[in-house]
Amino acid sequence: MRTTVIWSFLSLMALATGGLVAGCDSDAKIAKSAAGESCDKTSDCNDGLKCLEGTCYKSSSTSTGGSANNEGGDGNTAGTVVVGPKPPVLGGEGESCTKRADCEDGLACLAQRCQKDGGSMGMGGEGSGPTLGGPGETCGLTSDCGPGMACLPNGIAAPVDVLAIGSNSVGVCTLLDSGLPPSGKTCGHECINAADCCELPLAQQTATGAASCSDLADLAAAVPNCATAVGVNGVICLAYSAYCDDQCGKNTWACDAGACVYTAKCTKATQVVGGCPAYTRGGTAIPACDTKTSKCAPPASEVAGCTTDAKCLNATVADHPTDTCTADECVCDKPSGGCYRKCSENTDCANGYNCDETTSLCVPIGACSTDLQCIQQARDIRAKCTDGTCHVPCAHDIDCNPGGLTNGAFTAVCGPDKTCQPLGCNSDDECVGQPLPGGLHSFCDTPAVGTATSTPISAITD
């Protein structure tokens, strides 16, 4: 019995040793995946196959023997031969998409639908990778759009580093640059030539009761002697000679940097013939006559004007000669020495002007004398004041237009100095949306450098 147990033990040891030897046999085969079966790497597949997208495929696009449809003949494995990954199914017209590359050739991805678009600027082509979206096409990331575009959520402009951003939601391919240079001209000018100043101001129409020069001619003809007329008759006669007479524009007015200037000599300090008219055609107030110099300007002794707000008490309002400043009504514009009615918010100012939070003056939009004014206006710490105008650094046109380049808010471009510059105008027709106060026609012209800082106006309400 003891002998039997010993031999049984020895037999088990032999079997175990044989198994170990067999496990080390170099001829042992590890099962690999056939064509169409799963894999993690090419070494997981049978010889002649590659692991592509988690599946074993033949390394060549053509079979090496037999028909792809045979059932095991001619040396091929039974079943259909798979030769490579199936191409993605692209969307047809009307089907959903997130980018142009999701749609069939010839279709654009617009509003997340594949559709025809004859004006599309899709990029890419056969052999050049995925087709990229053109302007207005749906996208998920900037990389879905063609060159010179960024993917902006709903087409809303982004920060300066827009090329580096993407979107986790569907956006729109948007042009970064317009290709347009700043014109260097602006709207809002009163005149191009002196003759442009020969126009009856709206304020004078109210004062005289005349809506045209024809009306004024009839009123002036009824005055016994315009040369000596005073009161309302004096205003009528002066207005007729200043705005409507045949001499108007020849030696009466001059156009200086787009502003009308009354240049005729004056002898009387009131609004009568021989005095100074109250307004230019655009409504800018004209100072009373300085009889010492015979000019419509403040006396030389008053040129320096105010130095503090307190000095404005009982002083003449700079742009309204018939009005005087009461307590806490006016502020002093130190560069010009003039007293102006102060503002507290933008709605206190005329169209085209904002209330400067530092000076409480109504200044032209974009005008400045310090960087701080520009930072407050643009709400951007990078803003700078250059030559009396606010500028913001930029890399592309879209950085200067918070609403984008195609939705009606395109008003500025990124200039050669990489600061935002007004797109400007090239003709008066482009100034339709930027009239003078009262809706008067304004001209397109080159502005005088630095004049923006010296042209505040009084608040019109409070």
C-alpha cells in the first residue's frame, strides 16, 4: 500500500513537470484577432492585419486572392473581407450638423442644419483634410472654421486672444478682420466750405419766427430801417444779413476744421445789424462782439477765463452767451477757460456726447485729455488717450467691435499701430446716422488733430 502511494505521488510530479516544460515551448501560439475582430494594437491582430479604430483590418485596400464575397474559396477566410474603416456617414440636406465637415460635399452647416449655400466660403477640399466652415457657418471650435475666422458663441465677439478660445456649445464662424483701412475722416462736421455755413440755425428760426430765408426776407422788408433796428426786429435783420444775404460765405463766414466761424467785423455788442449772430448753422453759440477788437470773441482780458469751478458763479455760459451760471450749475473747462453747465450722466448731454465722469463736462464721444477718461468711456483698462482721441489696443478688427463685423455694429477697425480706429467715412452719404444736433446734415471730413479736447458743450438737461 505504501509503495502504491509513493508511485502515485511521483506520477503527479511528472505531470506537473511536463506541464511546465510544455508552457515554455517556443512553438506555443497565442490566439490573435481575425479581420473584423477587436484589438488594442496591431500586434493583437493576425499577420497582414492592422489595428485601426479598435478593429483588425487588412493592411491593403485590395484583397490578395479570391472575391471579397466568396465563402472561403481561393485561400481567403470565409465571410466578407474587411479592408479598412468605413467612412463616416455625412449629413444630407436638412440633416443636423455641428460643423461643415459633418455635411456632404457641397453643403454648408448653417444654423445646425446641412443646407445649400451658394455664397459659402467653406475651406478645404479633396485630400486636404476636413472641409472647414465659412463665415456664418455653425462650429464647435475655432479649428472648425477656415483661415481668418474664429468660432464665437452665437457670433458674439470675444476677447483679444480670440484665436486661442473655443466653445463648448455651438457657435458661428466669424471673420476676424474686414480688410478695410480706417479712412481718417469722421462725420459730424458743420462745413467743408464757408458757403456751407450760410444756413438758418434751428434756434434762430424760433427766435425770429421764420422757417426759411424767404420768410426772413419778408420780415426784414417790413422793418422800417434794419440798420438801426433793435429788439426782435434787430434779431431778424441780423439773421437775414448773417445767414441769407448775398455776402454770406464770402467775407462773413469761414470753415475752420469742419466748424463754422463768424469772421465779419462787428461794432455792436448786441444782436443787431453790426453785431454777432447767436449761433452757427449747427447750433454752436457765438460769443458777443468784442468792440475793442471788432471780433466775435471774448475780450483779450477774459481769454484766460476761469481757473476753478467757483470762478464760474455769475459768469457767462461759454456756449450760450445769453445765459449766466448760477450756484452749483457750471464747471470750469480749464484748457479753454470757459464755464459750461455741468452734467451728471450721459443722458444730460446732446446726441453724440457723453458726460465725462472726471470733469462733469459733455464731451464728444471718444474725446479725451487723459487715459483715465478713455478707461472710463471704454470700460477697458488698456484704453489710451492719443491726440485727444481714445484708442483701445487690438489684434484684429473684431476686437474693436463688440457686436461683430456683420450685424450692423461694425464701426471700427484695428489700425496699423494695433489700436482701434474709427472706420470713418468716405462721403457725406455715410453720415446719415450721425447728424448734427436737431438732425441737421453733417459733413464727412478730416478732423483737426487734438480739437476733441477743446470742444466740450453744456449739458442740455439735468
